[in-house]
Amino acid sequence: MTEKIVLDPDSGIAPYEQLRNRISELARSGALPVGHRLPTVRGFAEELGLAANTVAKAYRALEADGVIETRG
């Protein structure tokens, strides 16, 4: 992903919601093209300094929203 995702710990919004919102924005704007592979849960969590469960929760929410599709 070329866009840097920065989360605000002081926003009062849960980190998974911030991640969900940012990825949704990138998808809607076209900055995240159809078919683009998102980073692995563990890799993305490490990159962002989050727990893997936080990223997994965001990915599940994005899938439920129809923003992303997961394999297998």
C-alpha cells in the first residue's frame, strides 16, 4: 500500500475503526485499486504498532461492509 496510514491515539475512536475508515476512504477514492492485496494481518499490525486482533477486526468489518474480499 503506497498510502501511509496514520492512526490518532487521541481521537477517541477505536484503532480498528480508524483503520476501517481509512481503508474505506482509500478504496472509495481509487487510491486502493480493485484487486489490490492488503498486507497480512500480522505484518500490518507490526507496521502500525497494533495488536494483530485489532487489524483482523478491521479487516472483518471491511469484509462485512463489502469493501474488501478475503481469500479462503
